[in-house]
Amino acid sequence: TSGTHKRVIVIGADRMSAITDPTDRSTCILFGDGAGGVLLEASEDDSGLIDFELHADGSGCDDLNVPGGGSLWPATKQTVEQRLHFIRQEGRTVFKFAVQRMAEVSLSLLQRNELTPQDLDLFVPHQANQRIIDATANKMKIPADRVMSNIKHMANTTAGTVPIALSEAFDEGRLQPGNLVQLTAVGGGLTWGSALLRWGTAA
């Protein structure tokens, strides 16, 4: 909104295979490598980003993290042998957190803009797993045909999930100029947020 830039590229990318323990079935079957990007361009009409909301709560950091690494716990022979440089998560806790927070922040953002889930043309959530996607949509009372899901063939690419899903939705013809779209995600930290946008004409 400052008007200092006309075009901005936003990219989400992660190489989860580098930090996923192939012997840990609670994580290795979930994650994949991926990257996605979006080109944002200044517009004179009402298309584009409408509003967004972001949150972070460090008290849940132990529920989803990579214990080793950084200045706190630099890599040593011992940390590598203890497999401390692989991602770990408390599955049930993360599931409950993801559903609750994604629904809360999505509804909060809609309400702040005097909108409801029924006004959405497409809801694009973080592709963590199908159960989280379904539970979040059910909590918000969004019908399945207005929820984007590609988890069956893409897996959880973490930072890449939303832009990849958005790209696939566009390729499938599910995004038309003027559509109201909501992007919502949750991640390590723990962090969560949502963005509301009016789809414009693709360049």
C-alpha cells in the first residue's frame, strides 16, 4: 500500500527431505520438497490483497521443531548420532492446534472485513494433511467444492503448499477474475495466519 513497488514476487520453498528422518514414520510419510511463487502487481481496480492477519506463539515451539542446529545446539558428532537435526512433531497436538488456529484466524479476518465463509469462492488452506484440511473446512462450514486440496499427490511441502495449491487451482480453472479467495496456513514456531484477496486478471 506504500506504492514504492509495482511488482513483487513472493516465494515459499522448502527442501524437507534434508531434515526428515527416513526411519521416523510419523514424519517421513508426510513431507515432501516443493516451491511455489506468486507475482503481485499493483492494480488500479479492486483486485489484489484485501487484508491479512498473522500470529505467533513461541510457547508451542517444542510441538514442531528441529531440536539441533543453530547457535543454541551446533552440529556435533553427538547431535548427528542422536538424530537431533531432523524434524520432530507431536502429531495430535499439532493437529488440534492447526485446525483451531486456521479456522479462528480465517473467521476473524472475514469478520473484520464484514464477510462470511459463504462469500468465499475458494479457500486455499495449508496442505498439511487431508484430515486437517477437512476439519478446518467443516469448522468454517465451507463446502468441499470450494476448498482447494492437492495433498494426495503433492504431500506437505510446508512453505510451498499454499502457492503450489493456488497455481494448481488456477490451472484447473477454479480461479476467475473477481473471485474472493482466502489463503490460510499454520507452521512451526508455532505460527499461523490468513490472507484475503480478490483474484485479478493473470498476466
